[in-house]
Amino acid sequence: MASQSTKQWGVTPPISQSLPSEKELAANDALMAELKNQNNFESPEETKRRGTVLQALQKITVEFVKQVSKDVRKLPQNVVDAAGGKIFTYGSYRLGVYGPGSDIDTLVVVPKHVSREDFFEYLPKIIKRMAPNDAIQEMTPVPDAFVPIIKLEFSGISIDLIFARLAVASVPVNLLLKDTNLLRGVEEKDLRSLNGTRVTDEILELVPQKTTFRTALRGIKLWAQRRAIYANIIGFPGGVAWAMLVARVCQLYPHATGSVIIGKFFRIIGQWSWPQPVLLKNIEDGPLQARVWNPKVYKGDMFHLMPIITPAYPSMCATHNITMSTKQVIIRELERGGDITDKIFTGQLQWKDLFGKHTFFTSDYKYYLSIVAASRTKDAQHVWSGVVESKIRTLVSNLDNQGSIQVARPFNKGFDRVHHCKNEDQIDAVLNGDLKYQATDVKTETTDNVKDPKHAAAAEGGAEEMKMPNGDTEVPPTIENGTEIHTIHTTTYYIGIELRQDGNKRLDISYQTKEYKDKCLDWANYNPELNSLVIVHTRK
């Protein structure tokens, strides 16, 4: 059996197995100090509270399964007692890279006689009954999402609960999801739900040193967020993709510090021979007739520009949304990050310089598109803005094919605003991007901070099955000092446009913007009395 020092991690041998130098250890200490300074770690008290909430959710899950088994399915007592039920975590919490205010992505796994309908009908009631007094600040079920979800605030901790049913009679507390045979007989929605935990667990198993991996991933996540290149829906890598990239570099330098991994990350990933896929292990076959990423078999897989492949069966591409423009932006940012880390290791710069904020709005672009989605009610706007966001990457792809455009870079989040208008002229101005009538008592929020579950569900492509809130309701104005006040909710998305240096300077994108707008307005639940969409061209 190979020793730890000679074990190969991943699909190729390591580049270096050198142990850290004193200088590298010092750089790692400085990195950790800066991450703490950037408020990247939560307090021990908050971490303890997360554990308490998860323990409560495990008890609630067992009670939920027991109640459905006994009262709804009328099963024998011995079956009820053995039915079990278990929660699993995934995402940043499971990877160990969560910070203050982070969500806990949580999967509820149940036996075959408990349905998704039971999950939405009974679990919320049991949560409210079993949780401590005033512990549930908010709970929003979204049963018609692409991955159906219950979002709640439990003792100040944000929880995203998803559901999976296994084709087994019992889910014991010691059950693990690694065995691919557990996927037999599982519905597609359940398979998608199980995938998050299975991928996260595989990533952790495939890195040489978990502590090093977590340190490096915290740094890369913070960098990607500050540089506005962290958003799967818009066309950048999401959390899982960035984690897999960091994990691959850890495999190549199995004894390196987190600081060295970050430095190597920028050069290795920045010079990667795309579209050669990033793999943490060889792609495996499994027991299902499920689609597994394979560009030799599936034509669509051939068009993935920066394929990063999930390690758990069935393997999928986590970065299929990346466009030609977002790929260019990512590679530029990787080069910039590499230049900065080189200077950090020579003492010319500090880690805080790596985490500097983007300059998307201040100096990066001369031309912008503002995509203004608007609705007459807040609930309707959450869904409508999600629909509009879900199609932005298709607009970017079409702009990529416009001859005079070098880069069409979408900003990675939208801006939610509330406006108070007194007449139709003011409303029309707001719908065209004017901020003159923005409410002074409601601050602008970004969509990632609002974290509305219905917006997220629509943005992830689940809007076709969603109904428009207030869709049949005429919204009356409010009266203030005898004057009618119309409230308009807007979400604005921005795309920065960089023209080719050697191309035609005339920028005509009327076809691309019209096609995008038509796709949005074709949504079955679009209501012109309630919703609007305007695309505004801006030159700085």
C-alpha cells in the first residue's frame, strides 16, 4: 500500500511534494491574520449555535418521518420505529469555509413512503411546533422551484432545506450517501438534491490536507467575491466550482501551505489548457441510466468553455454557464491575482491587496447596458427579477457574437430599489432607469443580500412552474397628504461593454437586446399590468 508521502491525489502525479519553508509558513500566518481581519471567520458562539440548530433539525426530521409513517401512511409500529430520517449538510458549511451570516445548506433524507408533498405539508408545521419559542423568524416554502426548497431563519441562522427520498424502507442515523446503489429507484429531483452532499463529501475526501484546502478556499472565495466573478447563474463559477479548482491545486502540491496553494492557483488555473476539463478523479460509471458528462457522446458538452467536472456519480459540468466573455474576464482576473501574489511573496504587497474590490463601475468600462426589471408589488418583483436574471447569460452569449464587442461582462448581482412616484411620467422615468424618485427610507439592496427564495428559484430556471404573486390583482396607490403615491419595485442588472480595438466602433446591439427582451416577455406568467422590462444603453 502506498504511503501518505507517495500517494497520488487526483488524476496526475503531484508537481511538488516539498514541505513548507519558513517563509511560506510566515506567509500563511499573514494570510490567516488578513482573513480574520476581513471578518471571514464567525465567532465560536455562532458556530456553537449552528450545531444546536442542526441537532434540533435532526430531531425534527425524525419526528416528521415518524408522524407521516404513523398518521398518514398508517404503517405498523415496528416500521414506524425503524423509518428514521437524517439530515446532511453540503455547500460552504460542509466544506468548512462558512463565515458570519452564511446559510447552512441542509438536505433532509427520508425513506420511500415519505413524499415531497409530505415535506411541504407537514414539515413546516412540525418545525414551528418543535422549535424553541420565537426561534423561527421566517419560513418560506418554494415547492415549485427547480430544486424545491424550504428557506427559514432558525435562531438567527439561515437554513436552506431541500428534500430527497431514497427507495429504502429505513434511513438510519448512520447512513452515508457515498454508495451509488442508494441512487437506484430515485426520482430525478431527488437525485439533484442528493448531488450537493455527495459532491461536497467527495471533494473533502480528494484533498490531501483539509485544513490547507479550507484556508486556500477561504482566500479564493473572498477574492472571487471581491472581484465580482462569483455567480453561477450569471456565467461565472459558483461556490462548488471554485472549491473544485482549489482542490485540484491542493492535489498537485499535497504538502503546501494555504498561502502557497493560492499563489500556485492563479498560475495553474490561469494557464490551464481549456477546454481540457478539470477533474479531481477519473469519471466513473454507475448503476443508473443517468447522463454523465462526456463531450464524445453529448454534443452540448463539447461547447463547455471551462469544464470543471463534479467528482460524484453522475459527474456533471459545474461551469456550463460560462460564456466567451466571462471566460476572458476570469482569465484576466487570474493573471492579475497571480501578479499580486507574486509580489506578496517578495514583500512588495500584502494579502489585503489581493482582496481589493472590483472596479466594474468606476474604471473598467466605457459602455454599459442597464437591464431594468420592474413590478408594482414586492412579491411579484422577486419572481419577475429572477426570470430576467435567469436569461442574462443568453444575452451575454449573443453579445459575444457581435463583431465589434470584445467583452460583454455581466455584473454578478442585481440591485433592488424601491421608488415612490406621483404620476405616469415619473413611473415611466423609473422604468427607464431614472433614480430620481427612489424612496429615501428604503436602502438599495443587492440580490445576493436579499436572498429571497422565490427570486433564487426563478433565477435558477424554475420559473416555468411558478405562479406570479399578485398576478390577478390591481395594485391601488397609497394616499399621502392627499397625493396618490405609486410604489414601483425595480431590480437593475448591469453589463459592461468593451469594444474591440481593431473592430467597427459602431455598436448596434438592437437585435440582441430585442431577442433577450422577447424571451423574458414570453414567460407564461408575465403580466404587462404588473411587470415591465427596459434595457437602457449608457455611455460613461
